[in-house]
Amino acid sequence: MKRVYMDHASATPVRKQVIEAMLPYFGQHFGNPSTIYDMGSEIKQIMEEQRAKVAKLIGAKTEQIIFTSSGAEANNLAIKGVALAGQKKGNHIIISAIEHHSVLNSARFFERMDFEVTFLPVDEYGLVDPERLLGAIRPETILVSIMHANNEIGTIEPISELAGICRKKRVIFHTDAVATVGNMPVDVNELNVDLLSLSGVSLGAPKGIGALYFRKNLRLMPLIHGGIQESGRRGGTENVPAIVGLGKAAEIASEELAQNEIHMRELRDALVSGIQERIDQIKHTGHPEKRLPGHASFCISAIEGEALIYMLNQHGIYANTGSACASKALKTSPVLVAIGIAPDLAQGSIVFTMDNSNTVEEIEYVLEKLPFVVGKLRSLSPIWRERVAA
């Protein structure tokens, strides 16, 4: 059976070059980078070389990168680290209504600690209005966190404008860029952000590695207390093989980004237009133009997203319904609710996320099988039968 993987927002295969780069650091080069003898100092130097590669990918300086275990940890460190370090200044945090759960739940954690959190609404495309952000900032606001792009609907936010507002107001600005780094050009200086999270999962690096960019002189309380690792901002012996993998993946992304972005846009546009031509009563979610290059998302009426994913699986097609962190909860997606999708239509959510390994032939295969699967599910749906009879 043909296999077509289009759920790269959830996980990407570790690239062959990345695996090859990592292998020596499991056995041959196993030293602890915190030791002072040569086996450790050599590993420490290797780590700094990887830090420089990650920094280069996003236009940062080497010393502005903290390695973490994931994008979720980077988000937690950004939100909690800033809030804990700045609580004497203020107790107000602003985030958008469509943030990743690691940001949403970090902010909600502080609501239980006498902080106030403002959840900024978004428009029908998932965009945050800069004027609304400006109006929400108060004297006690210490942090704003708005994601660079949403994994579920693909919309890219006007981060440089939003961050510029916060810079003028002297409010720290964080963006979750897990969905964008490696998929499109990202430069922390152009975005004007104080903190930025990224993840190896989105780059072809192994699971269990991420990073946080932070502006120089920014106060950040560590979440994991230990020794002097990561300049005292994250304790614990570093995951050297994964760090090497992230560095190699960042290096490859820097070299291939422009070409891959063009390829993914072409596949995305072909998939979107093909689905819209072949299936009626659907809604293309997210912004039609300001969206991730390899991202296509829809809500299909009169079907259930979990059933759709299961049946596509039978044809070797792997997509997702909503966020990978929320789809198993069997609840209406908060992202789709936030952009005004009716609950019954939101249940029919499907998300395709592609990378440079996907092909035109795979798009054609999806366009052949998806209408068949939708038709079969609708034939079993009482809602659809009533609609057709009417």
C-alpha cells in the first residue's frame, strides 16, 4: 500500500545526515561537557558549535540560545521565566486565544498565583489585531506572547508589528516559532522579539530537543535548578547527541530553506485547489495567503474528523485533525472556536502539513482518495442524508 505522510507539524523523520552526525556522541564522544579535562572540554566546544548553527538559522548570536528538551519547554521557560523574574514590576500577561497548550497552560498557571491574563481574540483568519494588543497593554503588563504561526490553521501573525508595539511600551515580547523555524525565513532582529521558541521536531532533528532565543540582558528565572549548564538558565547534564542533531538540522535548513519553501508552496496550493474543486460544503481555515508554505487545513461538513483520519489511514494517508496536543481530547478545537467556526463544522477538521520530501504524485494520490473517503463517511451520516433529502 502506498504511504503518504502529511503530518509534519506533529513529527518529522530524523534526516539521515542528522543521524550520522549524532552517532559518535552516543559512544565515542561521551564526555560530560561540564568537566574540565579534555574529554569534557572537547564536547563543550562541539556544543557551542551547534549553538552557533541554531543561532545562525534565526539571525541570533550564539550566546543568545538556550537548549531545552522541546518547544514546549522553551515556551514554559519563556512564560514562567519572565513572569517569575518580573513579578515585582507587574502581574499582567497577554497571550492570544489560539496559542499552543504549552503557552496557554503556562499563562493559566499564573492565574492561580494572583496574576491576570488577557486572552486576545483573533479574527476569522486567526490574526491578532495590533490595535487590540495596544489597547490591552497596561502599566502592570510584563509579558506578551503571540505565536508566529498556528499549527492548526497555518496563519502567520504580524509579529514584527506586534513586537514593535511592545518594544515602545517596554513590555517583553515572546513568540512561539515552532511552526515557522525551518519552514520559512525567521530572523529575530526583523521580528523584533525578545524571546523565541523553536523545536527540533519541526526541523528533522530528533524528538526531545528544542531551544529558546533570548535577548541579551533579559532577566529569566530558570525552571530547572542545578549547576552552571546553559549559563545557569537550565540545570542538568546536556543531551549532547540531540544538541548535535539540532545543530546539523539547523545547518541543513539554512542551506535548503529557500528551495524547500517554493516546493512546499506549490504542493500546498495544488492540494488546496484540488480539494476545493472535488469536495463541496467545506471551509478552508486560516488566512488564504498569510499562511505556512506547507500547510493546508479544512473543516468538512457532516463528518467527524477522527473518523476521517482513521479511514485515510486505511489508504496509507497520514494527516491530522487539529493540534497533535489536543486531537485526542475529543473536544471542539479552541482554535477553531476562536475563529468563529460552528462546533458541528469544527468536528470535521483536517490538517495536512508537508515538507520537502512530499511530491506532486502524493498530492494526486490524496486528491484521489480524500473525496472517496469523505463520500463514504457522508453516506453514513444522518446529518448529510437529511441535508441531501432537503
